[in-house]
Amino acid sequence: MVELRIILVGCGVVNLALLKIFLKHRERLIARFGLNPQVVAVADSKGVVVNEEGIDIAKVIKIKKNNRSVIEFNELGKIHHDVIKAIESVDAEVVIEAIPSNINDGEPSVTYIKSAFKHGKHAITTNKGSLALFMSPLLELARYNDVMFKFSGAVGGGTPMIDFAKKCLVGDDIISIRGILNGTTNYILTQMQKGIRFDRALQNAKRRGYVEVDPSIDIDGLDAACKLVILANVAMGKKVTLAQVKIRGIREVHEELIKEAGARGSTIRLVATARDDLRVAPEEICVNDPIAVDGVLNAVTFTSRYAGDQTIIGRGAGGTETASAILRDLLDIRAGMQILGGGE
Ligand code: HSE
């Protein structure tokens, strides 16, 4: 059984959920998939701890539950302050990066991903900012360095929207994408429909771990726009970035508007659309529209030339859900490594 050595960058809800899966379900991962993940470095916002024998995951989970940094506990391993140096120097096959998205310049996610590639490591990210700004150059750099780059958790949480478009619809020509790509705003709009005020709905979403560190990224439609850019690149072959999306968030959606839509058999949702151009805006849509989902659900309809409309629905945010996407990516990478290495 070959171990897959992992450098984990970021210790928020997503990577912690992943660690919990590793801890609780290692036997199943090994028995079912032959996947034996060994976490050899963990970075949080203060620094990084390295242990090439494997880090005590249970201890990391406990430390983070108490809001402490991994670098306060040298029994975990060697403490470093430079995450980039750790990515470069620690022996590992995969870097998993799930730090908060930066939609201004993608940093430090972009530098972490590039460092991984340049040092022959495969990378998985859930980072929407870096992808929406630099997807093409990052994919090119991965190819140049002969490593794999996966990001299925960046869109749809645990719902395999990217994989559905790329793998299930492969060969077809996707001509439009229309969907609900942000769990937080969909949750808020659904709660407002039930008479709950915006502020309280936002607090509820925060408690459930859906909201970005900067909530305006969700509320102002930027998160949905990033995801639309990612989908338009992978599913439609467009070479677009965030700057090309026309964006309006949900701040102007008041309870009255939602009530009036309800009386017409409709609902208000933040809809992301890619056809000739890309836009995100609140829209009144019929409750029977397959993308008119409730709560944290995301939904996307891909319209393709031959297969017509296909809609995929699932939970669009949450730690465990997104960790499920990272697992998918890890297994893809492992399969790719076996092909490259001629199998185990
Ligand atoms: N803040 C994001 C959302 C998290 O609400 O959809 C998942 O990308």
C-alpha cells in the first residue's frame, strides 16, 4: 500500500472536515480505494508544522477546535514560519490548498499553487479567487511541470458540477450555463421568503459555515461570478476572467420584492448565466424552474448542442461537502499517478 503524502495548506472548515474524514474513515478509504493519505505538513494562518512520519491528525483537529495555531504545539512536528519553503522542501506528492479566497490578486493561493507545481507536486485547490483570476496560466504551468491540478471543490461544494460538464458531457458542445452557484445567498433568499430578516439569515448562514471570511464576496455576487468564470473556462472553453462578468448581488432584494414574486408563483434567486457573455444578478424565476432550489443547494443547467438541457443539483457549500470534492480530486490524482507510473 503506497501512502499519498499531503501538505495541507489552510485549517478552516473545509480542510478540517477533510482531516475528520481521514481520521474516521481511513479503513474505508484504504479498503475501497487503496487510498492511504499521510498528512506530512499542516499550515494555518500563523505558520506550518512538518512531520515527515505523519502528523497526528486528531491532535490538529483538537487544537483548531480550541482556536489555537498548530505552531504552538511542537509535539506535532518541526515548526516553520514560511509556508512556501515548506511546500518547496517537504517530501510530498500533493498540496491541498483551502485558504480564504482573495478576489483582488489571488494571493497567497496563487504563489502556493505555483510553488507546488515548480517543485513537482500535484495541487488541489478550492480557491475561487485564484482560479477566477488566473485559471489559464495556472493550468499551463501545471502542464509545463507535468503535474496534475484539480479544483472540483471550487464550484458547487460537494456537487460535481465541474466533473459533470468535463467528463459526463465530454464530446458535446456546451452552449450555455445557467445556475445558482452561491449557497450563502440562496440560503439567505430562502430564509427571507419565510419572513426571516436579512441580517438574521446571514448570521444563520455564518453559523453553518457557508459564508466567506468577507461576507460581501457572497452577498455582492462575486463568489457566484468566480464560479461562473471557472465553469465557463472548463465547460465552454472560454478564456475569461472575473473582470468580464457583469455582477449584481442581492443587497437590493427586499422582502416586498420576494413576497410579490411569491404571489406570481415565482421566487427571487441570484442567477449566474454564461452564454455569449457572463452575468450574475438577482432574477425572478418560476418555482418550477429546475434551478429554483432552496437553502444552501446549488443547481446548474448545462445546455449542450446534442444532449439538450441537463441540470445537476446538490449542496453548494459546507465543510464536509467540499471535503468530499477534495477526496474526489485526490482519487483522480492517485489514478493519474498510477497511469504515469505504470500502476502499482
Ligand atoms: N461562500 C460559498 C457559498 C462557499 O456560499 O457558496 C462555497 O463555495
